[in-house]
Amino acid sequence: MNYRLVIAEKPSVAASIAKVIGAYKREDGFLEGSGYLVSWCVGHLVELAQPQDYDERYAKWRFEDLPILPEKWQTVVSESTKEQYRVLEGLLHREDVRDVVNACDAGREGEAIFRMVYEKAGCDKPMLRLWISSMEDAAIRDGFENLRPGSEYDRLFLSAGCRSKADWLVGINGTRLFTTQYGRKLTVGRVQTPTLAMLTERRAQIDGFQKEAFYKAHISSGGYRLTAEENMDKEQADQVAEKCRGKDAVITVAESVEKTAKPPKLYDLTTLQREANRCFGYTAKQTLDYTQKLYEAKLVTYPRTDSRYLTEDMEETALDLMQDLPEILPFRVDAAFIPDARSMIDNKKVTDHHAIIPTKASLTADISSLSKGERSVFFLIAQRLLTAGAEPMVYLESVVKAECEGTEFSVKGKTVLQKGWTVVEDSFQAYMADKKKKKNDEDDEEIVPQGAQAGLILSKVDADVTEHFTRPPKPYTEDTLLSAMERAGSGEFAKETEKKGLGTPATRAGIIEKLVNTGYVVRKGRQLTATDDAMKLIEILPETVKSPGMTAEWENQLLKMEQGEVSADEFMQNITQLVTSLVEDYADVGTDARTMFSGVSDADSIGICPRCGAKIVERKQSYSCCNRKCDFALWKENRFMQSIGLDFTRKVAESMLKKGYYLAKGLESKRTGKKYDAKIRLVENGGKYPGFEMEFVNKKKRGKER
């Protein structure tokens, strides 16, 4: 019997697919049945090799070895998932497997996860592609009935590979370059560095802000309260108020215009993450994790999408959902609600995947069994579908202007004529009663009395002055940072570039978490603030690395690569040139460079770490690297030093780090009692910590201790 091998991205997805296609028999690492073998990856089973995999000398971080530019790229099997890789490798080479279906997530990342396993295993069997946006049974069946040739996605994989290699080149070389030159582990990345630059710029604006007072003059009469349109200093505002007090004002403009506010669009991942941060305080990663679980539970469609529209063939599905969802939701939807899906449909604005919406399976699911986070995100997605399909809000926007003693005053107001989609939104926010409702702009607006007409006299107005203060920019939250990342460098992208901004909807959450975990950003409540080290790092980096422009240019080129207009060689040549120039430009950073970071000055440091280039500092029990991710340490109490009777002092450690050895005089042999001199050398022995060896001065080498 010949089998068709199906490889999914996760075990849970593989189980859902296997159930639909009839692969019920569980084996070790895969499922079997009905002519199918269904297995899975666990994230990236195969990754780009690290520098030391190319050459052992790269295990140590040295400026002299830069730039590191692999001539032939190598991949390695992830140590933590090598067991599952062996399962897949065995299945790919089974003689009874006739072809292979890539059922990993439908996008650039999913393509890379599958192809790197396929290529690492040396498989050459025919390849097919499952491309679906929902884990519902019907969607899986339809996908298997319409499998596409894997070759249709060759250019997508080519662009994924080039992007990954470019990130490797910039990240590896940039991080090692600035770490070795500045004596501290400094992480550099194509997306994370421009993102960090935005955070440091915002902090600089806040730190440098100086509050300034300004004043507004007002007049009041006959139920009207109007404000001078110009901000003034106190003396000017007082003069205007005194001049107008008790005088008549005449209305010069009285207009009311009926306007329409269209419903908000459906969610893509970024707007969902922003809204969940505003409503619930969830981080971008939490929202992605909750939505991914909902997707795997067949309750919502594919989350990693950058589209906010549906395709024409989904109109009936959307209408059915909008009619039935109110029955399962815990908040009330107005009985007069008439769903309309037309505004959600736009085939041209849907690329790999459509917007995130609930599935039909959710209508019969036990939503109460979900975790609190999953339930909240599901209700948010359901609410947005209903809101997007509701009637527009209609309101009357009114403006009244009046002139008094040569100064123009005005008041604006809004009167809602038809609530439309806001009824659904308000009902949802009322349900989330423990969450503060976001204040709408209209809440701050004055009430405009009805019946105002040009020429109307406001007799003997009262006048007053109010004091106000300028405000600093607000610190970024995940909501506002995601928005800034999405818009960053937008003017530099080609019009047809789909994935604009810094990162993609799927990667932005990870970038934010990485900045927090590396200590460059502090999360306080919902606020994100750059640290002192982040400010220093961005200060020393060149504009090419910290500007969104580089990402814009890369994405333009990757898009053209997917369209067959740019070759991979041409793209990688430009990246190689960028990295080479970066190393050349920072060959000499000056003598003060090593004192910039973490408050570890040359006086505090006893030397430079031979592994990562950061500073070595004296601690209670060791001389160790100040880079938290580096294991290098010289323990004060160690067997070798005790065996030769040498106190491992700061002076000894400094000499070893600077010269590679310490000249010890007057040591005494425990066996013979004779005195001798020896050089104690520091040696790397392949272990977690370095070892030592001893060389007699003017005598043969006695031996080694590793």
C-alpha cells in the first residue's frame, strides 16, 4: 500500500487533520489510516547553524573574525526536538510513501518550517501544499480536495530563506561587533533595533519635556459657552476676558452637518492585539497565544493575518454567523440589528489569509469551558464581526462661532441621530463592566443649544479664563507601540508591498518580548519604557541599523523576489555589503567605549571575557562575565589552585585575562618540598568553564589540569 505523508506544524493541528481524513491509528510520532500518515513538526525542527558550527574559532567572540559570512549555508537539527525530526526523516524516506503534503501554517513561516525539514532530510518525493484559513472540518476537507503543487510556493520559500539569512547576518555580526567593541553583550537585530529606537526617542521626549502653562478665554450667555480658538498667555487671556465681560457678542456661524461614521473593520492580528491590550491589558504575546489556542480549537479562523477583509465566497458564512452569534454571547445585541456583510468583502485586500472571525463550529461549542483569556478574546472577535456588519452611526455635527470685541469664539458639538454599530460596541463594554470604558472624543465636547442662527445677539456675556498645561508624550503601551511598528517607515514601502512596517503580525509580539527579556525595555503595568542601556545602545548605532528604512527596502526586495523580479543572489549580495561596511566603520570606537554600559567601568572590570567580549567582574565566589547569557567564570575555590597552593587573587585573574597566564613564583611541591616558578595558563577545554595548565619556567612542562 502506498501512503500520502501529511506534515503539520503542531501535534494538535495534526490530530485535527488526521480525524478529518481518517488517520485514527496512533503510532510513535505519527498517526496512520485511510492511506495517510500524519505527523508534525514542533516549531522549527531545523534551524540555521550557529557560527561555531562552521568553524570552532567562532566559539569565541573576537572582532578580528568579523564579518562572519558563510560561503555555503548550513542547517542543524534543534537539540530539543531531534527525536521528532528523526521520526519525520524516517517517514520521508519510507518506500511506501509516494508524496508529501505540507500542512504547516499557510504563510511564509509555515513554508520555511516544512521546507527546511524536507531539505535537511534530503527528500525528493513529490510535494503538495495544503493552504487553509480555518481548522474546521469542512475547511480541511475542502483543502484536501484542492491541494496545490508545492512548486507554486518555491518563490515564497526562497524569500523566507533570504529573510532568515539576512536576519542571521545582521544579528550575528552586529551583535558580536558591538559586543566586542563596547565590552558588553549588545543585541542588534533588523526589526528589534528600529523598534527600540522608537522607544528611546519617546523616552527622550518625555525626559526632556518641560511643562508650560497656556490659557483659554471663554464667554457665556443664554446657555452658550464658547471658547477663543487661540491659546494665549495669561496676560493676553485676562485682557480678552476683561474686554468682553458685559459686552454683546454676535453669532457669525451656526452650522449643522449630518455625518456618517462607518463601522470599524474586522480584526487582523495587530488590531486584535491592540484592542485586547486596551480592553484587558493583555500583552501582544498573550493575545497571540490565546487566539492560536482558539484557532486550534476550531473556534476562530487563522490568527496570523494582516488582512481586515473577507472574500466574496465568505459573504453567506459571515451573514449566518452574524444572525446566530447573538444567541451564544453573554451581552445583548439589539433586536433591530440587521446584519450586512458587503462592507467586509474585498478580494483585492485579502492575500494569504482573510480577517479573523469566529467559525461556525463556535456556535455549538462550550465557550464557558475556555480559560478567561481565551473567552475574553473570543468575545472580542465575535463583537467585532457583529459591529462590522451593523448599520453606520449617523450624527449631527454642529459648530457655532461668535465674535466679541474683535475676538472669535466657538463651540462644537455632536448629536447622535442613529447609534448604529455603537449599540453593539456599547453592549459589549457594558458586559465588561469591570473594565473602564475608553473615553470617546465626543465626551469632551460642549453641548450646542438648538436653534442657533447667524446674527443672533448674545447679550452682556460673562467672561472667564481657564489655565491649562502642555503634556508630555505618553509612554508607549503595547497598543500604541504595535501601531507605531505597523506604520514605521510606511512612506518608504512600495505601494504593492503587503507586509509594511517593522516585523509582521506574527513576529511583532516576539520582538517586544525579546526587548523586555534582554533588559532593554521595562514593562510597568501597560507602559513600555526604554532602559538606560537602551538609550546608550541607540546612541552608538548607525542610522542604517536603527532606521525602519532598512526593513522597508528589504520587504520591497522580498516582494519582488516572490514575484520573480529580484534574484536571491542579488538580495544577499546587498546584505553582505551592508554587514561588511558596518564592521569596517566600527573598527575603531575609541578608548572610552568600554565604560559606556551597565555602570561597569574599567576600574570595576578585571578584564574582557574571551568568549563574548563583555567585561569580567569580581564577585564573592568568582571572577565572572557580566553578560548574563555567558557562562564564563573563574571560581576562586577550585581544585587546581588548591593543589598547587596558590591563592586565586584578583591580581592572578587579571594577569590570566590580559596575558593568558600568571607567573607564579615560589610555589612549593607537596611531594618534594622544593620551591619552583611556573606560568599558570588559562585554557578552553570544551567544558562549561575554562581549565588551567602549568608550565615550569626554564623547565619542561609539568602537566595540565583541564
